Amino acid sequence: MLLRDKRFRYGTFSTVMMLFAIIVFVLANLLAGEFNRTRDLTNEQIFSLSEQSLNFLESLEQDVTITLIARAGQEERITSQLISEYTAASPHIRSETRDPMLNPALIHNFAAQAGIEGGITEHSVVVQSGETVRVVFPHEMIEGMVNPFTGETTITSINIEREITRAIHLATQGEATVLYYVIGSGEMPLPPQFVNFLESENFIVRELNLVLEEIPEHAEILFVPMPARDWTEIKAERMLNFLQAEGNAFFLLDYTPEATPNFADVLDAYGLSISSNLIFEDPQSMFMGRAFYLIPNLIPHEITENLFLQNFTNLLPLFPIEMQINDIRRTTLTFEPLWLTSMNSFSRGLDSEAETLAQIYSDNPGPFPLALAVTDRVFLGGTAYYTQIIAVSSSDFISPHFNAYIGEGNWQFVLNSLRWMQNRAHGIWVPGRVPQGHMPLLITDATANIIGGIAMGGIPLICVAIGAFVWFRRRYS
């Protein structure tokens, strides 16, 4: 009789379903704990590793230890979560947290191995592979901007993943490359921020006065800015000897009012020359309405490959100079354009009396190369000897101001070029997590006109058309 009671049957069914739900809930939690499945619901995905980091970690072969320097219970949540993502992404990575108050000797040892004199601050991340130690400081992981009126700090970029991935990459690369910066003839100094960027990418930057000293035998790459005055004959001879012995060089070319025949002879030996003409862009391809701020067209090449993939923008400010490939040159030389102007660009001599920024009959029509890769292949005794040169028609393009404005695209171009000369893969570039509304939008005047036309003409016309259609339907329905 009890089994026929509806209340008993319904009560038993409810109890069974409740037990089943509890069992499913417990099993789901056990499985979630076993596989550590979480979902990052933040707009910027600040708790997750990007595809670039995951691809890099997948190919990692060296063992790496990531140490978070923080007191127990005071770890930064984002940093801790990201470090756990690194350990989950590669079996070669292990992590640990060290309290600086309980492990002062270990922290001191890390600082000594990394060559840091000021010590390692709390909330830093130490990356170690073998004997190589890299330290990521808190100020490198978070970028902020202070409001001068209120004194409030606004976070502009969260770079935790970017800096940790970069540190792992550098710690597993091995010995740093020495990059020599040529001085002695009034060359502009390298911006400190640019030097710091190169050093963070495993380069050691040193100045080299070719008037006073020979080029070291171990030198691989020379960074050569446009001199304010001409090179001496001995300086030009040392440069040519270096290039002929499979040396590599990155040239920053510019206009200079003083004649530079010895410097020009070095360029001429590799089929290049510069004129006194400045390059202007077509008004529809201007940047910020300025004919002398050029956004070049990227040409497919090993150097520009990841610039395409990462949607980097490049910018050449302040009157790029016209570079020319000489008609008379060695057959061993090959030239590959990396940046080109538009078909509507033109160059104009400094002696021109034109008062317009529009092209006139005496101007030279484009397009023009703004960056060139030059390779000299010489075969001796069945062996190929290579010299590689990058030439860019502006020295201001490495300015920190312009580079920051376009999101590091210009410096990434330099880095790719240096690694190309070394026959090495591109660096690991990971974007910072930029809060909404902080990413600069770079558009030409032509694009601005299109957007303005759509906003002021296209959208209103669509609204009028929809309104007319609705009125017509109602009027005759």
C-alpha cells in the first residue's frame, strides 16, 4: 500500500533526483579540480596567455624556473594566475614563490647572477634557465599615466605576460649579441629608451668611434646613423673592410647640408646613394594631415612577416630622404624593398621654389623605397660569403615619441632586421593588455574622409530610406 501512495512515490523520486544532482555536482568539481579548467571572463583576457606565448612555450626545450618574490598571502592575483598558466602550458617550466623576508640570501644571489646592483624588489618575477637569470620588476609589468590635475594614476597597459614571456625567451637564448653604434662624426646619440629596448632583447649596445679605433674582430653588426659631417678616409676604409669581411650594418640615412663624399663612397660600394630630395605623400595618404609624415606600405619579406601578422604600423616622420639604387653596381648585389610609398607620392628638391604640398611638374613621381634590404653574395672557392645591409631613409623613425604613438612598430622593425642579419628567428612579441579606449587609432586622411562620409551622409540616408519605406507601407496598407 505504501508503494502505491502518491506522496511516497513523489517523495522518493525527489530524493533520488536530489542525490543524483549532488553526485553530479561533486563529480563536476572533482573533474574541474583535476583538469584545472577555468575561464577568463575579463575583456582584456588578463588572466590568460596569448597565442604567441602558447606557441613559444610549445616549442620550449630548456628547463625554466619562474620565481615570484612576494610575502605569503600578499601575492598579486594576476601575476600568480599567469605563472600557473605558464606551468600548465609547458612541462619544462616550474614555479615557486619566495618570501623576501625569509629568503634574503636567495634574493641576493638572484640579483648577483642578473647583474643587478640595487637588489630585487618585492612582487618581482625571476626567470632562471641554467646559469642565466632575468628579472622582471613590478614597474615593467604595469604602465600607468598620472593625471597632472588630479594626481590619479590610470593604468594604460598591463604587460605581465609580455615581460615574463620575453624574460623566458631571453634566458633560453644564450649569450647576448654586441651591437656597435658608430660615432665620431657628429652622429645623433641613440635614445636611452631605444637602447633599453635593444638590451631587453638580448643585445649589448656599445659606442664605437671609427676615427680612433678599429672594429673589434667579434663585431657582427654596426648601427650607422647619418653623420653631421663627412667621414675621414680611415673611417670609411675601416667600414668597407668590415663589410667586405661578412660584416652587417643598419644605416639610418638623412639629409645633411654638408657634403659627405667619403660616407657616400661606402654606400656606393653597395649600390646605394642618397639625393637632396625629400619625399612627400599624396594628400589622401597623409598621416595627421601632414605630407611629410609617411605610413609606408609593407612589402612581404622575412623582416616584415610578423609586422603583417601582428598588424603593426610603421611611421616615418619629418621628411624622409630619397634613396636611390645605382644603375651601375656589382652583379653580386640584390635589393629587396621593405617599405614603399604609394603610387601617388613624389620627391622634391630642397632648392624648389614651389609653395604647394601638391605634386607639380618638376617633382619626381613615386613610388620610392623607404627601407631596403641589401645582400651581397660573393662566391670564393665554392663558399658563399654574405654581407647584409638595411638602409632606412629617416633617422627620426626610432624616436621614442613616434614609436610609442604607433605601438612599438618601428622598434620591432629594427629588431626583426637585426635578427635577419644574424639568421635568427624573430623575437617573441606579446601585446600588452591595453584597456579599452587607450589603443591609438592611426588613419590616413582618405580613411578619415570615408568614415566621415559614412557617419554624416551614409547613416542619415539609410535612416531616411527606412523611414520612407515604413511611411509608404503604412500609407498604402
